[in-house]
Amino acid sequence: MPRTKTTKTSRAKRLALLFCMLPNIVMAQKDIIIFHNCENLFYPTNDTLTQDNDFTSEGKKHWTFERYKKKYNLLAKTYIAAGEGSFPSIVGLCEVESDRVLEDLCKGTPLRKANYQFIHYDSKDIRGIDVALVYNPSRFKPKEHYKITPESKDESERTRDVLYVCGLLGDKSVNIYVVHAPSRREHNAKQALRKSIFDSIYSHIKQLKARGEENFIIMGDMNDNPWDEAIVKGFHTLDKEPFLINLMQNNKKKAGSYVYNGQYLSFDQFIVSTNLCQYIEDKGDAFVMRNDFLVDDNPKNKLITPYSTYRGMKYQGGISDHFPIVMTLSEKPRK
């Protein structure tokens, strides 16, 4: 069923209201942290070193500069809406192609008002999509960052790096990992590779913990649910006395960030150290942001479905096929 003019207009009005908020936005007293698989944020010219041909002006998806500009502006509006009156402190992203798209997102949208900076490394991913960390320098000050490259047996296992960033979030020293684990395509052929990536992150955390670090945030599209074996065993989240807690552990069958084959999937996750849990505000809805303008209002949808940029090969102009996940850290522990 085609979208009506009224529906398009009402969605546009909701998004326009976000701009009205901007003069009143103040720097955060609390730290709002977002992770988002932003669905193929490609610059519309061909990179000869990667398989990005579909996302060019001449490619199969007719990814034009007009469509590209619309998308990164919608993403910026989404992150401002998540801030609820404050600029978010940190936005972890996956499926971003390059520094160029991150520059456009941070400097070519209202996010520039907070002087957002970003950290990004090119990976060996075949399509050229990477992870990145966007941050508000008034709240987060990086001290160290590097990429952790997964070991691969051959070219077929080329995948995204894990981004590690250590820095000061307010007065807290935090260690952040941004992850986009290998997909479940080809009958879940990369399952063992995903598990080895989770194992390597946990090993890295143990080394830092032995040096006295205690605040850890793992955010990412894991391509596994929180209750799947690779996550539970990789991050030891269900040990008798776990050091890491998966905030999406209780989302089964109720509040996924992604919809596939008529099911909610909780692939997008925050996994945090127990010490940080005392600072996290639980606002319900399992940390999944599902504002009206993010939802595909096609009446054929039986579940609350993200309003994606493409549905298959068809362009529909939405934001992403994943909902963002959002958590808020208070400056002081909960009582």
C-alpha cells in the first residue's frame, strides 16, 4: 500500500520539530550513549578498492547525492531526538564507509553545533563498511584508540575491525568497544568467526581489568541475540558472578532492534561492566529507540518495523533497517 501524502507530511512535521529544539539544546549533564547500525552509509562515488558499486549514482540502487544527503540529515535528527534536549555524548556506528561520510554527518548537519568529532579506521571488509565512534568533545575526551583486527583463515573471512577507544566520559575513565560482527549469511557460516571475535574482546577486557580498569562498554551489531551461545560464552554474561551484563538479555520476543522473517531480533546490544550498571537509567522499552518517525507505518507490517532506506532494491527513503539503541549514564550512582 503506497504511503499517503498525509503520512509523508506528518512524518516531515515530526522531524521538523527537532530543528525547533536546537536553540534550546544544552550540553548534557547526563551522558546519552547511542549505538546504531545506520544501514549502508556510503558516499555515492565508486571506491575501486571495495565492492561498493551498488551504492553509486550509476549503481543498481541509484544511490544519488540527493538520497545520500537526505540520509545523513535524517541520521543527525535521530541522534538529536535521542538526546531529548541534550546533545548525545557518544554515538557508536556501523555500516559507515569512510571519513568523508562521517565528516558530512558531523559537520554538514545540526550536529555541528556541538562540534562532534569522530574516530574511524578503514577495515578489510569486502564492501568497505566499517565501525566508528562519534563523540561530543565537551563530554568525552579520548586518551587512546586503535583497531583490533580479527584473525582470518583466508580472504572469505575478511570482516570489520573492532574499534577500541579509551577516554574520559565526564569524570569516569571508560573503555569502549564498537563491534559489527560477521553476518549470518551463507547458512550462518561465520558463526565460529563471530565467537572468536567475542572471545578476543573478552580477553582484551581481562588484560585491562588486571591493570585496574573497571568501566567497560561494548556496543554493536553482534549478529547474535543476547541469549545465543556465542554471546553468552564469548562474554561470560551468564556466569555465576558475571563481570559483564548484557542490557538486552531480557528482550526475547518483545523489543528487538531489527525485524527479520516476522521475528524481533536483538542483534544490537550494550554489554557493560557491573560497575557501570549503577549509573544506568532504566527508562523501559529495553533501551530500543522506536520513535514514530523511525517506524515503517506500512499497514502490512505485523511487528514494529524500522523505516529502512531500502526495502530490497526499492528505495523508500527511510533512516535505517535497524532501530538505534540508547542508554543514559547518570553522573552519580542510583540510590
